[in-house]
Amino acid sequence: MNRLMKSLGQSAVAILALGATAAIGHAEIKLQGAGATFPNPIYQKWVTEYQKSHPDTKIDYQSIAPAEASRASPKRPSTSPAPTHHEQEGNGGRRRQHRPHPTVAGSVVAAYNIPGVSGELKLTGPVLADIYMGKISKWNDPQIVQINDGIQMPELAITPAYRTDGSGTSFVFTNYLSTQSEAFTSSIGMGKQVKWPVGQGGKGNEGVAAVVQQTPGAIGYIELNYAVANHINFALLQNKNGKFVKASRKRWRRPVRARFCR
């Protein structure tokens, strides 16, 4: 739990306010923070577990866009799945740089809403890129049908769902699609916020999940836990070996080192 508090204190909290109120024989500690929606599910679980054994510590983490967290407190770094760095004015006018420290690993999945379809949808990176470029607009497109043999795909319009706010989740997703399609790289590109040619936007992982749930034919990129918690189906993606794999919350068998580039 000491590691948890260190992580929350150094990386997970964009806006940090500490206060102590006098009480009989002890003091109450309050932590207020804000940051990315991507890690919010695990942060909330950590907070709940920590407060069971530390009832005098009150922790409030608000999941908002990292950019909003930075604007609210520009001198403190916010959480984000994308590599970033921050600078602030120090003593004597010197600038000090805050570098990000990874606290948790997660998966971005392609969640979908296709009424009447039984079985698990399979997609490749190039097909997913074409969907978000508007080149594939129906679920019964021959390219989708070919990789989903045995599944009756409906003649239903595809609505790509995307983030309207600048986000690390968008950075992760566009980074992936840029490795799968040169056309995607040249037309849309990689970034925390890009100009999507088609689809419907939502704010935060919660907003994109809501668009997918409420829109028949929609597909959207969200962090895995939002799909699981909201019972939203998500596609199996083809890896470099040609196998279709499904994201899961199983623990890795060996430690994973995360490294951010400046």
C-alpha cells in the first residue's frame, strides 16, 4: 500500500491538495486529484482498498481529460497514457522538468454494437484503419465478411466513435493504426487529438463507451475495463503472426518495463 500512495502522489494526481483537520487523537488527511480516464477503474479500486485500512485518509480522484487537469493546475503533471513531459518554474527562475512515471498498464480495445450478431467479431489493423477513414462504411463489407467466416454480418452502417477531447487513449489508438496503414498515417495521423473524417464523438472513455452502447452499428476505442464493466463486446485483433487475439485482464507472467520517450 505504501507503493500505492507513492504512485498516487507522484503520478496519478494532477491536482493535489492536502489538508488536516483536528480531531480527537488524530488528523484526517484529504487527497483530491484529477487526471486521465484511462486508469480511473484501477485507481478507484486502489482507493477503495486503501481506505479500508486507512479510514482517516480521504481520497477523491476525478477522471477528466489530462489536458483539463493540466489547465486546472498547470504546474503539476497530469496522468495520461501518452508520453509527455512538463516544466515548471523553480526557485531562482530555473525551470524544472517533471517526467512521467508509469503506474499501470492497460489495453485499448475496439468495442462494438452490432445487433443480432452472434459470435466474436474479428478485425485486422488495416480494416480497422479503413473503418476510421470512412473507406469501409457497412458491416457486411466484403473485407469484414472474409475474415469473419460463419458470421452473418448485417447490412448496417458503421458509426466510428472517437474521443472529442485530447487524450492518451487516442494517442495509443492512432499510434497503432499508423503502424497498420500508410494511408491512415498520411490522412489522419497520430496524436492525442486528430481530425476524424467520419463518426460520432464522445468525451472521455465513458463518453465513447456511451456512444457505442446507444448507437446500433457503432464501434469505438476504449480502455478494456470500460468494455467489461458495461458489458460491451469488443473485437479480436490480428497480431503479427496472423492470429486473432482477444484482450484480457489476466496478469502478465513476467514484469513489463514501460518506457516513455521525451
